Amino acid sequence: MMRYVRLFRAFARVSLLGDMAFRGNFLIKVVVELLWLGLMVFFYDRLFDFTAAVAGWSRPQYFFFLGTYYLMESLIETFFLSNFGEFSELVRTGNLDLVLLKPVDEQFLISFRHVEWSTLPSAVFGLILMTRSILQLDVPPPAMAYVAFAVGLTCAVAMAYSFLLMLSATAVWLVRNQSLYELWWLFMSLMRYPKEIFNAPYTNAIGWFFTFIIPVLLAVNVPAASVVKLLDSQMIAYLVASAVILLFVSRRVFRRAMQSYRSASS
């Protein structure tokens, strides 16, 4: 385990050195990302000037939900998204051969070989938004709520990682899988909103499907609701079970893809 920790630290350091080689570009990416998040917060803040709640979420509750989404999105983009986005290019060019020759687990190498430092400030933005929202609550959350949040957020990141791994693994069979990869942006769009918006009669089936079959709606809703609304132990347990199952299935799908891969020299 310590060997992989040292490898990840080396990957993170090399990635940071690469970003610092072009400081201007790095700073512009950070500023643009933060400006986008700020505009979104301004939009939702103006929205609450005309209503007291959105889908049962009050202003501080919803902004905590939004901060949770920003935090999770930042973690995914920082550690995973660019790596999986480049996987199809590794397959197409045959450079995946070089990855498979390394004396480490290929899934680890593909998942963590690059760290996108420019998106990490978004996580700080999300934490600030969450802290501000908690201070605005009438009743402070109990300590157990924060434990449930930590567990739920960890499971949410694990689920997102599993989805990305499975979608990127299809490049072994499809080579160019950009169309299928668009599913990821659909999942991220669904994570951005409270699942209560699907409680209308004509959207119940959609909400149920993306809660219990493909549980993307749980990723942000359950951790956020555990702190600012209701601590639902059953939903936390279901989220944990979903994360474990998805990690197992994604590992099997990835291993199957590696077995189907034909090197550039074959």
C-alpha cells in the first residue's frame, strides 16, 4: 500500500511541476473555474429572492447541497476525469502497451497518473459555501450527521469513479467512445439537482430509476441531506452498498477489457 501512496505522491508532484511550468495558463484556468462557480451561486441566490424553498430545500439547505456538489465534482475532475478522458487515446495509439508493461496495477496507473491541480480550488469554494450554509441554519447538525456526510461523500466519489472506469473501459472495444462517454455528463447533470424535483407524477419513474437502478441521484442528495435535513440510515446503507457493488463490477469490467485488448504490436 505504501508503494502506491509514494507513487501517487510522485504523480501529483510531477503534475504540479508541469502546471507551474505554465503559470499563466494555470492561473487563468483557476480564475475561469471560480468565476463560473460564482456566477452559478449568484443565479441560485437570486432565485431564492423569489421563493422560500426549492423542492423542499430552504436557502441554506440548498446552498449546502450545492457546495457538496462542487466539492465532489472538484475531487472527480482533479483526480480522475482527465485520466479516463485520455484512455481512449492510449488505446488508439497503442500507448496502452507501455502502461501494461509497468510493474504496478494498470487500473491504478490509468486512474491516477495525472492530477489536475487547476480544479482543486473549486473544492475549497465548495467547502466555504457549505460552512456558510451551516452557520445560517437555525439548528446546528449533530456530530453523527458529519460522520454520515463523510461516509456518504466517500461513497459518492467511489460511485462516480466506478461509472467513469466502466465508461472509459469501453474504449477497448469501441476505440472512439466519445458518444458513450457523454453519459457521464448526463449523470453529472442529474447529480446537480435535488431528487425531490422528480416527485411529480410524470417524473416518478425517472426519479426511481436513477435512485435505485442507476443510483446517481444518491451521490449528492444523501450526504447533503444527512447534514441539513434528515439523517436517513437506510439511504446511507444503500449508498454504501451501491458503492461497494459498483467498485466490484467496475473492476471486473476493466479486467475484462484488459483481457480483450490487443496490443499495437499484435
